[in-house]
Amino acid sequence: MIIVDTALAARAESGNPILFGMFGAGFMARGILNQGRYLSGIRCAAVCNRTIETAITAVEAAGVEDVEVVHSPARLDEVAGRGGTAVTDDPEVLAGSESLECLLEATGHVEYGARVTTLAIDHGKHVVLMNAELDGTVGPLLKKKADQAGVLYSGADGDQPAVQLNLHRFVTSVGLRPLVCGNIKGLQDHHRNPTTQESFAREWGQTPSMVTSFADGTKISFEQAIVANATGMQVAERGMTGMNYDGHVDDLIDRYDPDQLRELGGVVDYVVGAQPSPGVYILAEARDSTQALYLKYGKLGNGPLYSFYVPYHLTIFEAPLTVARVVAFGDVAIAPDGGPRVEVITAAKTDLKAGDTIDGLGGYMTYGLCENHEITNREGLLPIGLAEGSVLRRNVAKDELVYVDDVDYPEGTLIHRLRAEQDVLFDTEGGSS
């Protein structure tokens, strides 16, 4: 943070702020736009949203007076150059801009996110995602495409996966071995749906489906899958261990088997009800007795596992700083390291019938569970990022898993084409090894 704010201060002093564009004008996007009141050296100069009126409202609500609807990259650059904010419904306008140094995807929609992210990469733009659902479905392929295009692909700091990676980097940098990357939840119920979550969603100005994906376990499954893909870790069991514990995460050091953790190369996991919520934790081990002695001296206990944690994740506050990390330092907050390690598979939230068309993430029909990629691939389990719009070929009972052979995919979708390309790419290269 000290390095980033120093870099932004220099950009502000030179009169050359980092300009970025954003896809989306929903709950997270509105918060990021509001940060423009208080940040220097960086600003969101353009917003692309499928509904222009929603984008205009979001920008104006953030106190921006100079707002213009644009239809070309050249006009966007003119608006940005005078200090205004451009609004469009055409992703090509942001992707083709010469003034925008990075594009931030903040929609959370898999298909639309796939479209704008590939478009940005094809136009040579760095990309920061607030879209774990997309990353957890085709992130390894998108990272590969970004590498080939000479641009950076990163998840957003402030979301729990990147906060875990920051902590993972710290723990690794001081010479310790991380064995658990954990996420702290307040609630999990696989059978929540948009009706049960409607009032909460209304209270916070979010969509019921997004809130449902938090409650039913789909979101945390995607979050931990992309942590696994970035670190090379796995899950200890289908769905993760996911213990309920109302104490502090420091106490979790006695609840894992270090030998199993080492055998798996470390695991991603979560805990429900623990403190400090809504933070993240890492359990690590010392590499020798001298490290262990100094960890004990530092009041971290007797080992063999030691607890490290961050008590918060600040979403919209930290997302713009990820853009600064990418642009100013070429530093990625979180990204896949090779092929997929963990997938998010599909389970039935209720009894489903042959002929049903599966609804979207956080809907009435399915929820997501983490499973190791090797098992997912071998058993033919359906990644939930591919489930929306698919038609069931058979009846599926409540809480039963859905398999690839159980569905007919919708036609003409980019996400399914990308996933097929990813499967071929990493099968050819030796899978996730």
C-alpha cells in the first residue's frame, strides 16, 4: 500500500493520473465510482453498461458533473482528456480507447464477462476482474491469452481471494510454508434462493441472485477455487471441509492434520461463524526448529501450524488500487498459475426434471461445490459456470450432482467455446500439472 500510494501521488503531481474503464454499473461499480471523490492519481474515466441510463445514474451519483454518452473510442478519449467520464453500452468503445490503461470487469456475469474480458485482451488492455465466477470457469485460459497478448490479467484486491493471496505472499516471503488458505463466512445454506434473500438484497441495493450466491455457497466455492488455481492447492474433500466454529481462527491450528495438508500440497477451505469475520486466514508451518523458536518468541504458539489472518476485505476500496498495482508495477493480485486445480461443480438445490432449463448462479435450481479438477474431469461433473441455459436430459434429485452428460448446452455461447478451448489446451499440455 505504501508503494502504491507513493506511485499514485507521483501520477497526481505530474498531472497524469491512471485512467481506467469499467464494465458494469451495479452495486460494486457504484462504490468504485464513489471512490473517485477521494482518490488521487487514478480515476475511472469510462463506464460501459448494457443499460446506459443505469450507468449515467451511477456516475452522477458519485458526484461527477461532466458525463457524456459516447459511441467511439476517439470520443471517449476526448471526454477523458478534459477530465470527464464517458458512458457507453458498447464494449468496443472501451477496448479501443488509447487513454484507458486498464479495464475493470465488475459485472459478475459469466457470459458477458467472458465477452468483454476477451475483447479487452484482444485489444491489448490489462484486465482486472471482480468476477470470480468467470475466473473460476475459464480463468486459466484467459490468463494464457493475456500472457500471449503481453498484457496482465488479475483478480481484484479487496475481494477475499486476492486478500488471501496477499497474505500468502507475505507468509511465503518470510520463509514459511502455507498449508491452508481459508475464507471466513457468517452463513451457509445450500438451499437459499432469491425469494429467501429478497429482503436482504433490497436492503443493500443488490440483486437477489447475487446475494443468494453468497448464502448458498456458490460464491465462496468460486473464490476458493481461484485461490487454489493461483497457489496450486487442492480441496481436502468435495465441498471443502467447511467447519462451523464460533471461536477465533487462531484456534483452528489444532483442527487440521498437517500430514494430510502436506500430502495435498496445501488446501483451500472456509469456516462458518469464526472471528475475525469477514476476513481470511492462512495456516502455515515453519521449515526448521530455529524458525519455530522465533515464532514461539513472537507469541504465535508451539506449532506445527501457525495462524495468520486479515480481519477484513474492503472490496470497492481496494479494487482501484489493484488497477494501480497492475499499471504502475506490473503486479498481479491473483491469477491462475497454469491449468485448473479446483473446479466449482453443480448440485441440485431442489428436485429437477428432465427438460428443465437451468437458471443462473444464485438462482432457484443449483448451487456450487468445490472439487479437485482431476476428479471433476474423470467423473464428468458439470462446472456450474457452464450450467446456465443448459437443458436437463434426466431428472436430478435435490442435492444430487449434475454431470456433463446430463445436459444439452445452449447454442452460440462464448463461455462454452472458451471452456472447450481451455479443456483442449490443458489436456494437451498435461492438465493442471
